[in-house]
Amino acid sequence: MDPISTARYGMMAATAKLAGSASRIATAGPSGDVDYAQEAVTQIQASQSFKADVGVIKVADEMWRSLLNLQAVNPRGTTA
């Protein structure tokens, strides 16, 4: 699997984790059946995971751009 696909799936997982946590908080009743501290930790972890996956995509994009630039300089694939 390529790094962009892996990062994309990671971003989707982080988004789902964040949405699940937000839903649990939003639907919590006055009885306090939600551990807010744990939900805060879950949201921070999901946010950091998402940021890491974005970083992977940025690096992969830079690598592709560099490769395309090299190919544009030497379109026939011959060595200089």
C-alpha cells in the first residue's frame, strides 16, 4: 500500500474517533455517564494522529514533485 493511501485511511480513522467522542459528549445526560477526561484524551490523540497523517501526505507530495522535476529536466531517462 502506498503512503498516501495509508495516511488517508489513518485520517478517516482519526475523524471517526473524534466524531464518536464528540457524539458521546453531546449525548451525555446529566447523570454524568461520560468520563470527560478520557474523552479529552481521545480527542487529543485523534487530533495528533490526523496531523501526523497530514504530514505524511505532505512529504509524499514533496517527493513526487521532486521526482517529476527530475523527469522534466531529463525527459528521456538518460544520465547526464
